[in-house]
Amino acid sequence: MFATAGRIAIASPARRAPILTTVALWADRVGQRRALAALTVEALKDIGIDPADAMQEAAKPFWVA
């Protein structure tokens, strides 16, 4: 919603779509990084990921790709 001259304008669906897509992407990153952080060292080695790299990735903020 946007305030304009004392009135409130509702964003059109076309304008909301990119915002919702971005929020969904961020939520997905949060889930993936939490799951990555929860893996054991053995599980990370089984899938070929260095534990230090995994922790570095998991520590990134959600808005960073």
C-alpha cells in the first residue's frame, strides 16, 4: 500500500508479484541454509561439501545469494 495525498492506494497484482517472488526466494534460502547448518560433518562429507564451506554458506544473510 502506498499513501497518496491522504488516500491509500493498493498495489496492483502485477506490482505485487515481484515482491512476493522475492520474499519466497528469501524464505527458501533461509530453509536451505538452516538445513545445511543442521547436517553433520559426516553427512556433509558424504555429499562432497567441505564443512567449513557449508558453515560459511549457512552464515550468510538471506538476502545474499
